[in-house]
Amino acid sequence: MRATRGHLEDSRGAPTRGESISVLASGPGWRVEQILSGTLSAPIEDLLDHDEWVVVLAGGAVLDIDGEALTMAEGDWVHLRAGVPHRVRATEPPTSWLAVHVGEKSTGPTP
């Protein structure tokens, strides 16, 4: 089969605490994930060597991007450039995200 097919998880499947990440598809230099977030016990900090584009599908969150707060609601998206420090400060459980990583040095095979 030349196509891969799937279905996004409902945000109600988010963990009570923390996050779960499912890789939906990937290839050389790119990856698409669905992230389900519950209540965070601590901010999640990240500094990537590649670009990441994320959209909130359900719920909401507060991010800190290079020292500036950004409140996100359903339908809001942000393009995070490589090398820009960012963290998820808080989420509005349950939150569902779609994340597209571009320019990664290495990725696994497409599921």
C-alpha cells in the first residue's frame, strides 16, 4: 500500500498528568506527532535543533517563547524556529496538539 492512514486520538484520552506523544508519520528530516497533555507538574522546556510548527486542536496552553508568554487556544498555531528556547508553562487539560518537526537530523521510519 502506498498510503498510510490513521485517526487522531480524542483529547479525552490525554493523561491526567504529563503528556503522551504519538508519532503519526515521519520521513527523512520530518516528523508529525499528536501530543495529548494533562496537568503539568512542572514546565516542559525545549530547545530544538530544527523547526517545529504546532497547532492546538483542543484545550489550551501557555507557552514561554524566548522569554515572552503566549496564550494559545483551539486553532492557534505557532512556528518555533530552530534554536529558540521555549517551554510549555501550563495546559488546560485535556489538550491535544499537532506538531510538525522539519529539518531534523535523524528520524525513524514512517509508522
